[in-house]
Amino acid sequence: MPESDPTSKELMPRVVLFLLGMVALWTLLCGLSHRAPDLDGLEELVWASSLELGYTKHPPVPSWFMHILTQIFGRPVWLTFFAGQMMSALALWFIWRLGCEFTTPRKALIATLVVSTSIYFSLRGTIYNHNTAQLWSIAAATWLFYRALRHQATSSWILLGAVCAVATMTKYSAFIQFAAFFCFMLRQGSFSKARTWTGLAWALAAYAIVISPHVYWLADNAFQPLRYADSSLDTGGRLEAFKDILDFTLDQAARLSPMLVVWLAWRQWSRRGARALYSAGAAVERKKYYAAELSAWDRSFLLWVGLTPFLSTVLISALLGTRLVASWGTTFFILFGFYALWRMQGDERANLRRIAIIVIAVHVLLAAGYALGRGPLAWHSGRDTRSMFPGAIISEKMNDIWKQHVPDTPLTLVASDTWLGGNIAIHRGMRTQVFINGDYAESPWLDPDNALDCGVLVVYSRLTKGEPAAGLQALASQARWHGATQQRWSSEKSPMIDLNWAIIPPGPACAAR
């Protein structure tokens, strides 16, 4: 279906309204129920202290986005939930745009609504990490790949290359999606066409230009993120790898299960409507499934590009015995909403209305249940969940200790692990940075020549992190003042958090800064 279809313009405001409503719903409920961000979200808040071309664990794009947001909003707890949902909503927008290429805008919206309920777009869409941040670029790349192959426009090939580079600089797992593109091109015989090779040349040129600064950084920093990614694949042997595959598959099924709930609810609703018409004596015409209206090329695209990421990942893990983690599947299922078209038929207006009602209900129930479980229920049960971590209280307590010993200089540097130090720093304002594990390689926003000029508060908790890193112990050994205090995690049933602190006071150079 061409984009000039007037229905596309008619539906566009509704699509935008749904996406904004989804972002608002999840951000509001998580913001109200959580006292601290998720670990990955907090890590991004810490890394967003500066714009770097790379970090020791990951490529830089998610931290760039977070840096922009912190310049606008500061570092409130809710910002990480908002950022994650913005990535989710943007991905859904591109999924709808893709659907409008080969089917009607209404059917494309049905598929988009269905996939929006998967845990990756809904509940885990509130976790701003490299997996969630990659959703939009993988969805955009898939749309541009479709357009490039179908229409062979040079602009589509150039944009495809640029967006693929952004996807790579978000997380290197983007190559799994690129492999799916390659497999589909093989299946369709695309490499036999000269114009495809010309388009690929444009795409590769754009890719190389966009990614070259990061490649330079990688070479200059001993390819640290690639080594981290390689170490993440290590497993305990072939048997352990097969167990990972089983767990990974079951986890993906569970995370996609809300989509099945939506489809079953729609099916039951539609059957009741059909039975009512039949009982009233009306003729019920049996129509073709929506997928039958798609071209063979489009059905092949959905199946090859949609299924290859999951299947190839499982196959490679089985062959090489590599580790699998459930969240690595975040971007694998972006086209799965379109598979509902294989079993849907009838009036698309009525089906869209029913699907929209069911999907909104599912989002509200998921968001409310998640907020309740991670908020009041976690508090009253006394569980040591990260959502109930008393970051603001600990930050205030540490700042009071700092002011008792250093009354004339504000606290601007906290040496700790990312979780504890980040929770202290985000509640102290934009000037306060984290010296992660006392390691300058992990904290590229700090200049080793003057980072400690205005002093540093060293804090570690064995309850939340175990034994402190060697860098923290080295800093603590240089401190003038030492001490320890405690803070309960949440309610009176919760465990106590040990807070071991040390202060290196400001030096003479601080006055000149």
C-alpha cells in the first residue's frame, strides 16, 4: 500500500496519540512507584556526564541521547523510564511506517498495536539500556531496508547505511539484524541485480562515514567494548549452553505472551460478534485472511527478516556453545505483530477498534500491576528491590557527612560503584559526578590531572555490591576521615544497608577552579 494512501494521513494523529499515551502511562506510573531507576538506566545517567565516543562496556549512542535529556530535565529518577519508553514508541512508529508500505494503514496499525504489548515494548520498555535504546534504530533500519530493496532509491540506501551505523554504535548485536537482511537478499536473488550493488555501495559509504569516529576510538582504546562483549558470551560448557538456549526460548515466549493474550481476546470477541449476526439471521461471509492479500515478496520479507534473528542466534549458540541472556532478544521480534495478519480476517475498521480497546486495557493492567508490585508491595514486604532503594535518603545522609568535614566546598565527586555512587550523585545536582570504582578508564569524564582537586567522597556497601574494587580501597587508604553508617532499605522489614565512607579533602588547587 503506497504511503500516499489518504488513510495513512487520517490515522497518523491516532497513532501519535496512542504512542504518547503509552509513554505517559508507563513513565507516570513508574515515576510514582519507583524510588530509584533500574540499574541499567542509572548507569546511563552516570555515563551521560559527558559525550564520549565510547565506554569500556558499550558503544556510546544511548549515553548521547541521555546526555541531551539531562541537559533539558536534569537527572530525576523518572527520566530513565521516559527515555526507555521514548525509544519504544519511536520504534513502534517505524514499525507502523513499514506496515504502510505493503498493507493498509489500518492493518499496519493493528500489527503495531499487537506488538506494543510484548514485554520488550511495554514493561521492559521502561528500562533504558542498550537493548531498549536499539529498538528504534533496528525498526528504522528494517523499514529503510524494505524501501531500499523495493524502490532502489539512492536516498533510502544512504539513510539505511547511516541508521545501521547508529544501530551498531548503540549495541554491536545490530549485526544479527544485518545478517537477517543478508539472508533475505540471498533468498530473493537481490545480489544478481546491478542496481542492488550500487545501492549497497552507497549504504556502505554512509555506514563507514558515520561509524568512523567510533572505530577510531575503539582502536585507540584497545577495543574494550568488544572485549567486554566477547567475555559476555562465555559459558560453562556445551551442556550449560543448551540449558541457556532452553531458558532463553522460554523467556522469549513469556515476554511475547501478552501478544497472544491480545489475539485470543480479539478472536473471542470476533466470534461472539459473528455468532450474534448468525443468530439474527444475517449471512456471515467467510473472507480471506489478511496475509493472503500480501504479495509473495512481502510475506517472504516478514518471515525471513522477522524470524532470522531469533533462529540464527539460537543456532549459533548451539554450534559454538555461547551464553544467552533473555534481554539480548529485545530487538528480535519487532515484526511479530504482523504475524497476526496470518490469522485475521473481516472488516478492518471493526478489528482495529477491538484490537485498540484490548491493547489499551492490556497496557493499563501491565503498567498498574508493575507499579504496584515494584512500589507499595515491594515496600511493605521489605524486599531489597532496586525500585525501593533509598537513593535520595542516602544521598542526603552522605552530603551531611561531607558538609560536617568539608563545610566550604560542595560535594562534586563520589567514588563508588555505579549503583550506589549514581544514586548519591543524581540527587546532588548536575555538578556531582561518579568516579566509578576509582578507575579513570571507567570514568572518562574525569581528568586524572585534576579530578581530585576538590576532594572526593568514597562510599561502598558490601550488602549491595560485595567487597569494594581495588581502586576504591586505594582511595580510602588516602582519606583523612573514615566512618560508617546505616540506612534501612525500605520498610522496617527490609535489611539494613551498610555505608562505609571516607573523605579526601579538597586541595589548594580547588580554590582556583
